[in-house]
Amino acid sequence: MRKIGEIIRYIFSENEKNTELKSGRRKGYKNVAPIPRNNPRNIYGLFTNEFPNLNLTTIKRYIELTRKGLNFYKSLFFEYIRREDLHIGGVCQTRKLAAISHLKSALSSNEGYSNLISAENEDMAEYVIEFINNIDLTNFFTDIVEAQIQGVSIFEKKYGVRGNKIILEKIDIIPNHLIVYDDLNDEYIILDIENTTQEKIRAVSLNSLEDRVNIRKLDTLIIDKRRLFEVHSYDGNSQNGFQNGCIDSLILAYYFKRYGISDWSTYLEMYATPPRIGTYDPLLTNEEDLRALEEGVKNFGSDAYAILANGTKLEFPIDQGRKQSSDSFKEYIEYWNNSVSIRVLGQTLTTSIGDTGSYAAASVHNIIREDILSSDIMLIEDSMNRLIRELIDYNYSNVTEYPVFRFPETKGLADKKTLSEILLNLKDSGYEPNIEALIEEFGFELEKREPAVDSGKENNVGEGAGKKTIDELIKELI
């Protein structure tokens, strides 16, 4: 309780808004209003000229600038990639939305958010549920998973006061292109984008000999750290969070894939229409017929018809090598798409199963995917519990047991199938599973089937009729 007055005075004091500060490290503006998230001025050329015509040297410069702390170009370029490349955008979306299915499953019960919170103190539990209801939980969870892709997600917290408690009214992600990393102080700094232009950022990034970006030349915001909330990826161990995640590998995959698509498009433009050969008898064909044949051969690809004089022919030679060349381009693109799927999702089957597939393949791929999904769930739970502890400390004193946020444990299809096989073996051994235990394990109501009274063909009862295959059992239970 002793912290409430201090926090309210600092965070909600409007007379401190935009007060210019200077320090030995950098200058900036103390900001208590929402952090500006608009794009810097004079950025249009990046999307119309620089990004569409990138080469490997420029991409290397973007990644190197991120290593030095300036994530501006790489972050904007990655957003451009997600809009342009359907596959990269799709797998990133799948990765982010997969965790939401756990939230939906947890909220499907009558307990609602209470199903996610365990606490010994009822007042604390109600307080946590109240703050969860205040925020956009779905977007918050997807933005947390975004850290697994881009390396780090930083959020701005907006506090309020309700009754005698500090509450979290809103928590929004700060776009990564607005964040600079200071490796000397191991902290993330927010650009004052209203006073920053693309030219200023370009000027700071031109010196390739420096080990880091000179932050003193950038306009930044000095923000109370209690307003910020950091989430870091499990993927990578760099001190600079922007070097973790899978973003760098996706950018490089996009670069090589894009040139393959460009070459394939050029190839199709030249060779997709079959070659045409016009033949004529030089003794019987006059000059007018020859011109008609020439126009017919030239325009047949677009017109799909030709009027030719008697004695002239239009032939279409078949070239098997061209199909093989086209297949090479297709295999090249599929290789990069599969590599992207493996990097983001850990598998390829669920995003592009193709013409073949089996339950065995699905089981293997599902296990790999569940492993990655489990790490995303763990990151969400860890982030929520850190946030809960912070808010509890603001409002309660001498706390020993904090409320805990946990998703209810769920079982995938492979787990349920394995359990069904175990139950079937137990039944064959003479052990009947408890109906209540089955309901708890499978997550839905089950009714015990009454044994058939009549016998004979009408009820399909006889030798072997009582035994079911695993697939039949799964069909009944799942």
C-alpha cells in the first residue's frame, strides 16, 4: 500500500508531460501520455523503392544495424515481408493463433476466467480476474507469442485507480521499429517518433565502423520502467533480444525464395505458351498468305485462333524438357516454404499436406508441433504471472502466496488415441475403467452402453461382434 501514492504521483501527474530532460547518456522527453506509435516522416520511399529492390548487401546491413541496437529497418522490412509473402504471413499467423485455442477451451467451461486462476486469497483472485477482464486478453496473448518470432515484445501499461486499488486498464504492444537497444546499459529505449524522421535514423546508421548506434543522436522518450513490460523469446540467448527468435532466418528465406519466384515468372512468361511453328509451300504460297501465316503464329498465344490459307500449317512441337525446368522452379519454392514452416511451426504437414498423408505422419508432426506450442503456452503463463505479481505487490503487502495463472491441461489427438489403446488393453484384461475418470480424461460426457438383451443377427451379436478396432473406438470416444 505504501507504493500507491508514489506510483500515482509519478505516473498520473500530467504536469510532467513532455518535460525535457538531459542526462550524461542521452536526452529525451519524459512521457506520461500514451507512447506515439505513428510511422516517422519521410518513410514512403522505404516501401516503394528500397524494400522491393533489396539485395543481400542491404539485408546484411539491416541485420547488422539490429546487432548494434537499431531495429528500425529490419522490423519494418519484416512487416513488409508478412504482407507480401503469403506463406510466411500464414505460418506466423498460425503460430500466434495456435495458443488462442487453449484460451477458448479454458473459457468454454462455466467457470470462465476463474478456471485460469488459482489463489488461496479470494480477494486477490477477484482482483486478478477484474484486471484480466479489463485488458484485451486475446491480442495480448498473440503479441506475447510474437516475441517468439521477433525475439522480444515490449508493452506499454496504462494504470488506473478503482476504489483503493491500482488496476491495469490497458496493455498495448509497442511496435519493434520504435525500439532501440542500448547494450551498455542493457535496456530498451523508445524512439520519440514525433520528433524523429527517417533521415535522422539514416544518418545515425551510416557509420559502419562503430560497434553500436550512437543513441545520443536520436530523439528518445524517457519512460518510467514500471510502465513497460518486456517479454523475451525462448529461441536464442543473445543479450540483445532483437537477435533472438526466427526473424533473421525468415528474412533470408524470403530473399532467396523471392528471386526464385521472379525467375519462375519470367520463365512462364516466355515458355508457358507452347511454341508455334508455321509451315508453308514456297511454290504455292503468295506474299499475302505468308503475312497471314506470320500474324497467326505471332498472335495465336493470345487469340487462341488463326485463319490460314490452304497449304499452310500451324504446328506445336512438344518439349518435355520445359516441364522439367518448370518443376525445378516449383521444387525450389516448395523447399523454402517447407523450410519456413519447419522454422516457425516445427513441421510442414499441417500447413501443406499435399496429395498424400497418413495418421502416422500426422501423429509425428503433431507431437513436434505440440512441443513448440507448449513453449508458447509456457511463455504466456510466465508473462501473466510476472504481471500478476507486479500488480499484487502494488496493492497488497507481505504477500507470500501469489495468484497463479495456468491453462488447464489439454490432451491432443495422439494422447487420446494412446489412452484409448491403454483402456482397451485394460478392458481385455478384465479391468473396467471408471466412467467418471473417463469423463475427466476425455473432456466430455460419456454414457455407459447397456449390453444387448437379444441375440442373433438382428442385433449383430455373435462371435467377434463385441470386439472393436482402435479406429472404431476412437470414432466413438473422440
